Amino acid sequence: MNPKIDNLLTETRRFSPSEAFAANAIAGRDLYERAETDRLEFWAEQSRELLDWEKPFTRVLDWTNPPFAKWFEDGTLNVAYNCLDRHVEAGNGDRVALHWEGEPGDSRSLTYAELTTEVKRLSNVLIDLGIRAGDRVAIYLPMIPEAIMAMLAVARLGAIHSVVFGGFSADSLRSRIDDASAKLVITADGGYRKGKVSALKPAVDAALAPRGELGVQETVKNVLVVKRGENTVDWTEGRDLWWHDVVPAASPEHTPEAFPSENPLFILYTSGTTGSPKGILHTSGGYLTQAAFTHKNIFDIHPETDVYWCTADIGWITGHTYVTYGPLANGTTQVIYEGTPDAPHPGRWWEIIEKYGVSIFYTAPTAIRSFMKLGRKIPKKFDLSSLRLLGSVGEPINPEAWMWFRKVIGGKLAPIVDTWWQTETGAIMISALPGLTETKPGSAQVAVPGISIEVLGDSGSAVESGSGGLLVVSEPWPSMLRGIWGDPERFKETYWEKFGDKYFAGDGARLDEDGDIWLLGRVDDVMNVSGHRLSTAEIESALVAHPYTAEAAVVGASDETTGQAVVAFVIIKESQLEEAGGAAHISDALRAHVAAQIGAIARPREVFVVNELPKTRSGKIMRRLLRDVAEGREVGDTTTLADTSVMRIISDRVSAN
Ligand code: PRX
């Protein structure tokens, strides 16, 4: 076992919420009791309480055809109405929905009434562009209010959005547009990142241009472009439209139509164990129920007084559930920020917390670790006393980072909720409840009320407390994925074959003596870099697409800041060796190539040129051994290698670097 994990399990510090926090907390112990008594009735109650159904449902769950679940099937609702109009109708139209902060320091606040009107106008524009229920719309935008408007307008029409993270390349965008047969792309000229405009429209143009074997992109009819970056962009007449020309001119009246609970809401692509990303499909009523429930109870949302900030980009699931849908369904006031944490200065995030009086702050361990490196002096310059609750997501948080977060950012008082979930689960599945749970640094702790989690051994039997195993969700849950877009077989194989009708999450976990869960990372060939999922196969296939490369193996090696980092081992084609001009040049060229093919997040930290890769007699690459080398450890058992001398040569090569 990884020595770091052993340390985790000797962690004995415990922290209880203050009496004042506990006394005012939204979620009480009764939630667990009610969920325990009748799980399905519990979710039905939550759904009725948190959402407005146009036609109330009478059936809670249909699980007669596993793994295809239907929640609240005979009910109808409009997701955008639940996030917008109903708050205005309830008299909260003047409440700020979004405090947006641009990276260069420009800002804009939108009330619920204003956001509702903008979404209605945009919905009318989308109707004019021919978007109807069930159509797919790709969204490729920076973190600007228009990104949230775009998601909600698509949802309002019963259409399906596919948000593609702005850091992904034209190739990645093209494959996602093609897979979903999107009809419309909503983008911007560019957005601000690290003090510069990072262009987006050119990537859309490149994605839609005829390219190689893929040929002409035929499904996209229009590109709607927000002017944000002030960079000059090419224009395709008849296809491209400026947002500022069409949206303000559109009617602010739009009556939402109710759609069935199982109407698809969005597709979000995520990496799996093969080269091609999976389009994870989520639907409406169940998703919104669990998004609103977890957001309200885990983040202890008091909508009249709280200012909430989740730092995730809408390109990831966290940005879907805990920026757009959960907070807006609950009528929350939130901050969104366009840029990077260190632009234009390393105290930018803390400055924003001070400026808006942020009370609830949800971020990722990678960010916390990079702030730790910079030292406490920077946050200490700002008034962070408004913070009363902190959250962490995306990867295991090491106790040291947890303690720093608590002391330096939370003033030793704010509870921390470490939330485990996935793109596939749609919403948080494991977490403390902040007014109840005695928290433990490094443990995500217990299943959310109404969620059934087990840790199983390979054979499918529950592990004893104190032991490690595989994390499964043993009962269907409202915000579960409904499938992989266009690939029901892959859906079954990936998640449901291992343990029958229990969902296999792909994570290792350990139960401690109290029954608390400690996440141990992925058990498959999926890496977690800065809380973002990448597959070894996807990066390997990008590497072998380069003319230099004969073979490639990629591993996730532990990294002090990003959790894991991409490390690649490549064999260069004999014929290319001379032309490639030395290992340093090859490494630079291949790192740049991966960034261009997939996106900068996938760029390997290191590329090692080797002569052989460690393979078993059946030809399978033993990544475990490469991980040992990449992490500077002694290489483990090599007896199953076809050629046992290979690892010595690789180790020598790497240490000579
Ligand atoms: O390995 C787990 C890790 O992130 C994976 C899910 O990645 P993604 O779908 O991109 O969603 C990330 C944001 C929800 C999981 O399989 N993970 C997520 N949260 C935690 C975590 N690992 C440990 N602790 C967490 N709190």
C-alpha cells in the first residue's frame, strides 16, 4: 500500500461544529432517520419540498430494467423554471443570483429577475435557431454569466446541453460535437486567463472546418458568439451570430413548458479507461432533486443571508451541479469568477471572498495545496471572517491540506465537508453534514441520507471495518447517470458488470472502525490530475498519433500539488530518432502535441524516451512498475515480465535524466 495512505489511517484528530453552527444548521439527524425508515418515500418528500412540479409524480422509482432507472417518471417539470422564475414569483426577484467577477477586475451582478429575463430572451433566440426539445447544444464558454444563461436556456426548452471545458482543444471539441450531433455551438471570442485573452472561437472554427478523415462537420447549423475577449475572430456569414446582436433584441417573454422527469438534461463527457471519452447522460427530475437536496443540506444554505462560492468551471460536473443547478434551484446568491486563482496577483481568491463577504466556499485540494506552498502570508492580508463553511471535492484531501484549510482559511471555526462524488453520480454521495458530523481530516466519512454505499471485496462481499475494498453504490439514486450517450453496452460493462445491480465507482476505499469512508483513489487506468479525470489510454493514443512515436505508456504519478501528474514513457521510431534531435527535444515536442490534441490539462509533466516497455508475456504493459519509476520508488515485483531486465534499463534511463 502507498505509504501516504497508511499515514491517513493513523489520523486521530477530530473536529465538531461549534454550538452556534449546530444550532442553526439546516440538516438534522432526522434526515438519516427518515431516509432509513423509507428511502424512496424520503426522496419523494425531498423532491416535493425542494422542487415545483407542474404535474406531481405518483411513482418514485422504476428499477424493473436495471441498470436503466426512472425516477419520478410520471411527473413533469421545467428545470429552468425551478432555477429562475419561481424565485421571482415568490417575491425574491431582487435577490442577487450571480456576483460575477471577471479576471481583469470588471464585475457584474445579476438578480434573479434579471437572470430570468436574460434566459427568456435567449430561449426565444434558440427557438428562432430551430432548437427544440431533445436537440443537442454544445457550450464552449469561459466562466461568464452567459455560460449559466446558456445552460438554463437550453434546459428551458427541454433540449440537451453538452458543455465542453474551454481548455479542451479543437480536436476534443470536434469529437464531442460529433458524438452528440450538436446543432448549435454557443461560444465566445475568448475569455481572460492568467492576464491574457485565451481565444475560443478559433477552436470552434477549427472544430467545424473539414478536417482529415473526419471530413465536413454537418450537424452544426449555427454558432452563437459572446463578445468577451475583444480578440479579432473570423466570421462565417450565415452560420455565426453575435450574442449582442440577437439576445437583447429578443422578446423577454417566454412561458416555460413542462417536460417529463426523465427528459434528458445534459451530456457531459468524461474520461474512462479507453481512448474515447464517455458522454454521461443526466435527466431532469431526479438530478435536480439530488442537486438541490445535497446543496442545501451539505452546504447549509440559508438563501437570505449566505453568499456561496464554488470555484469549479462549468466545464466539469461540479460546475453543473454546484454552480448552475443546485444553487439556483435553492435561490442562492453566489459568486462566479472567470480567471485563475493567481491573476493578477496570488491573493485574488481571498480578495474576492473579502469583497463579496463569501460565507460558504467550495474548492479542490489541488488549489488548497498550491496556496499552502505560497504561504499563509497571502491569505492573512485579507478579511476572511465571513467564511463559515468550507468544502472540498475532486480528489482525496490529505490531512495536512485539510488542517491548513481549516486554520488559515476557515479561522479554525468553519467546518469542512469533504464531498465524494463523480460525473456519473451527478451529485454528492458521501460527505459529512456540517452541523452534525464530527469531522476527520482526510475522510469523506458517510453516505448522504438516502444513499447506500458499500465497500466490497473483489468477490462482492462486504469488507470488515479496517479493511480496504472497492466502493459501490448499492441502490439506485435520483441523480444517477441514465447511460452513456449512444452506447448502452459500454454503460453496462463499465459500471454494472462487476457487481450485478450495484454500481461500481472505480474507486478504492477503506472503512475505519467507526464506519467512516476513506477514499484511496482510482483502481483503474484513470488518473486524477488537479481533480480532473484523464485516462491513460486517451493520452497514449494521442502520443502514438505523433510521427515520432512507436509505442507509449502513460501513468499517473503522485504529485505534491496536483495529486497526480501525467508521466509518459515512449519508444521512438528508429527512422525518426535522428530527425527528432535528442531526448529533450522529443519530450518538448510530445508534451506540446498532447496539449494540442486534448488540451493543456493533459500535457505530461514528463516524457521519458525508452527502448522498451515492461510487458507481461501476453503483451500487457505493467503500468504498476512504470509508476514505481515515475514516483522514484524501488521497482516492485518484476517476475511476470517477459524480459525482467527491462525495468533496470528504464530506471537507469530515468535517473540519468
Ligand atoms: O476518484 C474519485 C475522485 O474523482 C473521481 C470523479 O471524477 P469526476 O467525475 O471528474 O468528478 C470530480 C468532481 C465530483 C472519483 O471517482 N474524487 C472526487 N471527489 C473526491 C474524490 N476522491 C476522494 N475524495 C473526494 N472527495
